[in-house]
Amino acid sequence: MTTQSVKTSAAQPAMTTHYGPAPSVFRLWKENYELLLAAITLVALLIGWLGGGVTGVLPPWAVTIAALVAFAAGGYSGLTGAIEEAKHGKLDIDFLMIAAALGAAAIGEWEEGALLLFLFTLSGALEEFAMDRTRRAIEALAELRPDIALVRRDGQEMTLGVEELVRGDIVLVRPGDRLPVDGTVVKGISEIDQSPITGESVPVHKELGDQVFAGTINGGGALEVEVTKLASESTLSKIITLVAEARQDATPTQQFIDRFSQPYTYAVLAATLLAVAIPWFFLDEPFHNTIYRAMTLLVVASPCALIISTPASVLSAIAAGARGGVLFKGGAYLEKIAEVTTVAFDKTGTLTHGKPVLTNIHPLTGHTRADVLRLAGSAELLSEHHIGRAIVEQAQAEGIELETPAHFYAVAGHGIQATFDRGEHNETIYIGNDRFFMNEEMSISPAIRVIGDALKKQGKTSMLVVRRSTVEDTLGAVRDWEVVGYIAVADTLRPEAKAAVEDLRRAGVEHIAMLTGDNKAVAMAIADEVGIEHVYSELLPEQKVEVIQQLVAKGKTAMVGDGVNDAPALATASVGIAMGAGGTDVALETADVVLMASDLSKLPFMVRLGRKAAAIVRQNVIFSVGVILTLVTLTIVVPIFVPGFVLPLPLGVVGHEGSTLVVVLNGLRMLALHPERAVPAV
């Protein structure tokens, strides 16, 4: 294994400018130089070994040249890497391998030294190839956005690079095209495949006013999109940046291994010197045997597999998560999510859609459902309140014709009144809660109030619709009050919420909690429907933080919120998880993990992904340490009890490099995981 697979490739040749067909040759060298060096090493090794020691057909000078070529090609990567580290006052694994190979050559075992360098370089090449699969899975995101866009400016259509686009430009998107920008649909209707950004498996309907994202794929309709973000500010660009940063953010396990590797390298060097000195000076062992065993120790004690064990798994898991619409902002959070025992949900906008809809229409005194909806919808037509908009949208959806009121007045916290001009008389519609009617010249019977109370117990906002007609005559005004019916609105539960909570429990989460500023009745109604046992209601933002602090004190806690008003609680939790809503800026910047599609069903996938990654890291660490201990035992301990036993250097090399490849391939299993598939047990 070469250390450039887990750090900057110091051994990789510097690239310069070339002309004509040459760049393709140098590109081939750049991408495959370790594999080519390994091939050269093998060929030189076979020529020298077969032509010298086996057949004797080559003169000694030719064998020497073959050996030098094998060592130069096989040692190039390791030597340049070791020199780069030495400049910073460090000795690393590359140094150990080079020292072992030179030591073998010094005692006349050049073939075994060359074999070590061949397997060392080949292992590095194969390892780099395997790890490159993870990098490509992430870096492919950058290729999703087109480089050019068809733009209409000043009445003319032109093709521009995406970096030249400015806010307000109108981009024309043909059927089947990838969108080049983040923006808002200003014309057209289509279905857009948003899976590259949000992980949604089903295309999303888009029409006038809807938000779209760079890198997504347009369906069968032509669209005109107004640019709302520059290319560098798009959701796709931010995802690429965050994933790149996540790759550099080591997990606590990796940080420990990194701190451990440097002193361990010096310990191996010290042990090797002792393995040379003690048998030679005190046990009268032949120098050849002593140095051979010491060189074997240098190889088998090197912690290559241990160092690569964590990055191989973590990078693969981050790539699998990003592909599935779960964006980890660092490897540390992947490791933390594996330890989570409690998940706390915000209610509004997280467990629910965050947008009230009309749920109940209860007509009274001979009125029909359509009557109630027509009168209520007309009265709320001028309202800007989200409850009023929900009533109007439902009436319009049912094709009910609404009338614009002559006068509209809202009473904050109570309700609204709207007046309609009927010519000879005026008609006023009142919509509001019980308190709204307490001072009016009317009485609501207990039987009618029972209906409203029942709706409230279901966690809904209930409102009474009352009509009053005023008729002017010679005797004065005559008021005619009439109770039309009850209507109720509620913030509806996300359809996947209940299943997600159940799946979280199956994934091993012990406690599920809900935090909300709503009253207890509403909170309990939602909690009962979803199946949440711990409910904290009527909380102010600072009180949410206090609750999260209490939960964190009991164990690792993840907080799931909408990334806007839950920022303090998200920051306080062990892991903050934001509902991305397609990657809103606040969600991307606030939380440790972002669910790009605001899909709660991704939560169990995320937990299982973290726990599987943690399990694979443990497997890799245990396996790599076990191989090192076994090989060191065979090299140093067994000869004490079995005189004459010598672990062949080639066998040590195969065991050492083989274990490195095993942990890499084991980690790469994470790439095969998808949200729509069950994450298998480890």
C-alpha cells in the first residue's frame, strides 16, 4: 500500500504543458502510472531472476541492470512519498517499505526486495483504483450541470456559459435537457427528475412559480426558468463543496489512527533495530538471518491496512448517502449517527407539511357542505392568512365560484368578517373562534359548541361560520343572525411520518421525541397518530434548546428540524438533521446532515448507513490489527520456540498487502447501498 491513497499523491509526477497528441499520453501516465511502474518492476524482476539465477543465460552486468530497473520502477512511488514526508520531519510507511527492500538487496536477496516493491506498487495501484470508485461516485455530481445554457436576453436567444448567467436571465429548457441553473418556472409545465439532487425516485410536477435546481432532468414539457442563483451559488455547487469538505473531515476513529500511526512507525523502526542488534550481538546468529528477519518485520508490522480501514468505509458511505439524498457534512457526523439512541422531531414542517389544509366541513341549520365552503371561501378571498388561503384553495379545487367581498376586516387572533353588497341589504360573514362571538349580539347553543370542542380535541383549529343580514326599513335596521356551520383546518401529517418512526425503532433507535410550540392537545393528537411516546409542547425556541440539552445528557441525540427556526436546537443536538426542502440555503448551512428531499423515510436509511459504516470500520480495524499481530508473531515470536523457522519475506509481503486490499474492498461495499433497498445486516 502506498500512502498517497489516503493523502495527497506526493509521488505523482508533476504535469507540464504539452502540445499536439502528447496530452493523451501524459494523461494515461497520470491516471495509471503506479500500474505501469508495477508492470515494469515485474518484467525486470522476471528477466533478472530467470536470466540470472535460474538459467544463467544473462551476464552479471545484465542481471544488475534488471535489478536496478526493478528497484527504480518499484521504489519510485514509495521513495518520492517518503521524501515528501521527510521534508516535514516525518517517517512513514513508504520509508519502511523502501528500507525493507534495500535491506533485502544488501544481503543479496535482491529478487525478494524487488518482489516486495512490485507487490507494494501493485497494491497501491489497485487500492487507488478501488478508492477512485468512491471519488468518482462523488465527483460525478459536478458533471450533472451543463456547461452552457440557452438564454433569452433583450428579446434574443443566445447560448452562454453557465458562469455568465446573472439573476433575472430567462433560460429556455427543452424536453429531456438537464437544467443548468437554480431558478423559478415562469412559463410551461413539466415533470422533472430531481433524483440527482434530492434522491426522489419519482419525477416532480413543476409549473408556474415552482422552484427548480441545476443538474435535474426535464421531462416532456418545455420550460422557461428565471435564474435566481448564480452558478457558483446553486444547490448543486453547494452539495459538491460540502461533500468535498466532508471527505477531508476525519472521523474520531480516523483521527486516533492518524495520531497513532506516526509514533507507531518509529516504534517499528526501533523494534527492527533491536531485531538486528540482539540476535547478532547476544545470540551469535548469522547476520544474513538476522537482517532478513528484520526486513520481514519492517514489512509485516507496517500499519497500511489499519490506516486505510476507516477512509475506505467512510468515503463510500458518504457517497452512498449523497446519491440517496442524504448529505453528510463530515465523516464525524456519520460516526455520530451510528451512536444515536434518541431522535427528536420538530413538529411543524418536519412531521407535518407545515401548511394547513381544510380537513372538516360541518354544515348546520339546513345548509349543505357546498354552502359552507362557498360562504367561507368568499369571505376569505382577500385574506393573506395561511388558514384563509387553505379555505380558498379548497373551494377553488372543488370548482366553487367565489364572490369578492366589498369590505374585509381581520381581527387578530380571533377571526375575520367580510361584507357583501346585496343592493337592498348587506350581508356579513363572520368566521372565527368562540371568543370572536362572545361580544356579538348572538348566542351559540351548547349543542353547537360541542361540535367545535370535538374538533379541537382532534388537534384541529375549528372556526364557526356565521352569516348576518342587515335590512334597512322605515322602522330601522333588522339583523338576522344565522349559524352556517363549522370548518376546521389542520397541519397534515407527512404520509411517510408514521412508517419512518416505526422504521427508526427497527433500526435500533430507543427513544423518539417530539418538540413543538403548539398546545398540548394538538401535540398529543399528532404524537398519537405517529406513535411518538415523548411529547414536549408549548415550547419557545430557547426551551427547545433546554429539552435537547436534557436529552443529550442521557445519550447521543439527533434533532430533526426544518433548518429555519430550529437552528439553535439543531446546533445543540449531537447531530442536527435538517429537512432540506430541495436544498434550501438555511438547511444546507445549519445542520450536520441534510435530507435533500425533506423525506422522512430517508432517516432510517441514514441511521442504518451510519451503523453499517461503523460496523465495517470495526471489522476492518480488528482484521488489520489481527493480521499485523499474526505476522509479527510468526516473524519474531515463533522462531524463539521453533529454532530455524523463518517467515519468508514474500509470504509476509502477500499477507501485508493482501490485508490492505481486503479492508478496502470491504469498505467499498457501502457504495452498493440505496435508500430504496433495505440496508443489510453486516
